[in-house]
Amino acid sequence: MIKKILIANRGEIALRIIRACKELNIKSVAVFSEVDLQGVWLKKADECYPILGDPIKAYLDYEKIVSLAKKADCDAIHPGYGFLSEDADFATHCEKNGIIFIGPKAEHVALFGDKIASKRALSKVGVPVLPGTDEPISDIDEAIKIAKEIGFPVIIKAAFGGGGRGMRIVQDPKNFKKLFEAATKEAISFFGKGDVFIEKFLENPRHIEVQIVADSFGNVVHLGERDCSIQRRHQKVIEISPSPSLNQDVRKEIYRASQKAMFRLGYESVGTLEYLVDKDDNFYFIEMNTRIQVEHTITEAISGVDLVKRMIEIAGGDKLRFLQEEIFFKGYAIEFRINAEDPEKNFAPTPGKITEYLSPGGPGIRLDSIAYKGYEIPMYYDSMISKLTVWSLDWKGVVNKARRALDEFIIRGVSSNIALHRQIVRDEDFINGVFDTGYLDKKLPNFSLGAIDDIEQETKKMEQISQTIKSIKENNLKVIQ
Ligand code: MV4
């Protein structure tokens, strides 16, 4: 049994993991960089230790982190998402030092870090993948030959890539050489490895992912899918579960294929299979995430499963406490990522002090947030400061509730993407559940994203009220009490 966990992360996910620890009666240890002293999660952890020096390197310094875990008498480390969460060397380093890495086996972290190897492994156990090369390719003439066989357009992807880096779409064979070289160069500079592969390119697919939770006894359960099509520059903005546009037969098939594949591979922990879905509802596996994801909250909302708690128990050697037959999905959930950024300045991050803060609440609202009045958002990390998860019994209901919740949400001092979210939940296509990965780029020019004058409206309303009270008093009017 795990008794004490070090959290190798910061922000809302550190807080989320601390909350899970408390509910499991596990002690939590936070580590923090020089610029994170104001972090609200530090107040909630049982112990906190600083990692001095470069704020960016702090949460990546795994020798230091494992040494702190040992000194603080922790039996496990939770990596959260980002940072060290998908670093197989880190998982191995934990193991070597007698610390449990809360995640999959190091061999699976390594396997799924390689997109070519992932595709090969999943294809072998019956999951559909897009036509393309099943090995890295470096010979340009051969690459063009294969691209012609697949048929243009094709996409060149970095094997160890992410965030859209090292990726190039090729519409015309005459641009192939130039784009192939650019992809390889970018892959080397961002990921240290230049391996690339080629794949048939799908125009504006939907991005659907399946959540898996699996224990070390071979029990594999799926927890439904998330529609992550609403993205900007490969950053997810809104995620939805279940997908409002997926056909029920296809849904069943994508679950069955995912579950079977993870069983056959002996996968353990939480994990997500990412798929592209075309207009005819054909689905193709593209990559696997071996971490707890940002958007896990919507799966928790419709399934009732606490993914972080179950992930910790599985790492401690416990059996999964439910079977597939005991899981029932209820309603719809949407997650809105609230970022401190300026949509009018090309979404540039806006670090700085939050001067006013009012959070939404009420039935069906969940907030995973580190924001508070007075908090100074540091400039060194991701701009996401809050996640608003909204749940309701049906799609129309969840959209209405989201509109209400977003209207309640006030953050001042720094600009945020709340205005963007307010526009999306009023967009007819969104309301009708019609969106794919091309949605946001298409809609952005039509949205007005300036700071909303809700402060002006509020002031006007309050002035009116005090005017009314004044005139009642002046005229000595009787009012019904
Ligand atoms: C694709 C694709 C179309 N065809 N692969 C993969 C990682 C994710 N961040 C984007 N990915 C895509 N992979 C094939 N074979 C479309 C995307 C994609 C995308 C590509 C270019 C520009 C914007 C995009 C937005 C969402 C998805």
C-alpha cells in the first residue's frame, strides 16, 4: 500500500493529485520552483520542498526529485501530465531507486513514446491505422515513391513528436523534398531525434480518444470517449464526453478494439488511445497517451470513476474495483480550458496579477483551478489556470448550463479566453454538435473576443438600484415588503 506520494508537478494537476491523496489517506509532498511560492496547491500538501534554480528545469530535474522523494520517505511519485510524465528514463530511474512510478510500466512508456512503434503494435492487435510507412524513413526518393503509392495528400510526422512539431502536410509531390527536410530538421531540433514517417492525410477529421483504465491483473475497462476536435494550433481548447456526433455502432467498435488491444499488450494504469475519425465514421488509431490527461475530468463526470484515485491504487498493486458491466455512462460533460492569454494578441500568454476573481458554481459545475484574487501567474509555464467542467443529463442541457457558468466566471487583471468560450457556446454549429478539427480556425474570424464590458453592465445595474432606493426614500413611498 502506498502511504506517501511526491507530486512531480505544479498547478491545477498538483492540486487534483493532492485531493486524491487526501481521500485515500495518503500523505502528499509537493516540490516547487522559485516562482511558484504563491501556488495554492502548496497550502494543501502535507509537506513542500523547494527546487532552486531555473524555474523551467525545476519540474524536470528527476535526479533531484527522486532524491527528495527518498529523503521525505515517499514510496511513490505521481508525475501528473507534461514534464516527466512520459519520460521512460524517469520511470526507470524511480524503479531503480525503489520508488513506485505512478503510471504504466517503463517499457510501455517507451513503446508509446514512439509513434511508429505504437502504430505497429496496435495494428498487430487488430486496431485500424492509416496507410503509411511502418518504419522511419530517411531516403527521400523512397519516401516519394511510398507517398505516391499512398496517394496525395500525405502527412509527414516526427516519430517522437508532439504538439504539431515536426509535422508537414504535403498536397503536391513537387513540394515533398522541401517539406520532408523541414519536418526532419524540426524533429531533430525539438526532440533530438529526426525519425519521421509518412501517413495518408485526412482533411478535417474529428479527434476522438478512448479512456482506458487497466490493473496489473489483466482487467481492462474503457471509460468511454472524449471528442477533442476543438483545438487551436494543436492545443485542445474544449473537450466533450460523449462525442455528440459519433455513431453508436462505431462507438461500440472503437471501445471494443481499444479494450482488446490494451489487454493483448498487457497495459497497466490509465491510458488514452487517440483516433482520427473521418466523415464516414471510419476510425484510425494515431497515438497513445500513457499519462493522466488534462481532460480526464469529463470522463469522471459521466462515469463516476475517480481516475486519479484508481491510478494510484493500481500503481500500489490493487485490483480494479469495478468490471466493465458495472460502468454506466450518464449525461454529457464539457471541459473548458481557461487560459491566461490574449485572444486579440494571437493568444499570447498574459502572466501577471489577478485583480478580481469570481468563480461559477451551482449544480453540475466542477472547477479545477489555481486562480484566486491576488495570484500572480508566473510567465514560465503553461497559461492554463483553470478547468471548468460542466455536466448535465443531455446535450442541450449541458450547453445551456455552460453558457450560464461561463457568464458567471469573472477574471480581471489579466486577459483570458473566457470571452472565446462564451462565443463558442452561442455558436449554432457548436450547439448542434457539428464540429471537427477545422472548427476553431474557421470560426475565429467571426468571433468577437475583446474584454467583455460586464463590469460596466454590473455598475449600471447597481446605479439603477441605488437610484430607485433613493427616490423611494425622497418621496416617502410605501413599498410592499
Ligand atoms: C493527422 C491529421 C490528418 N491526417 N494525421 C496529429 C496530432 C495532432 N496534434 C494533430 N494531428 C493530426 N494528424 C493524418 N494522417 C490531422 C491532424 C490534425 C491537424 C493537422 C494539421 C493542422 C491542424 C490539425 C488539427 C487537428 C488535427
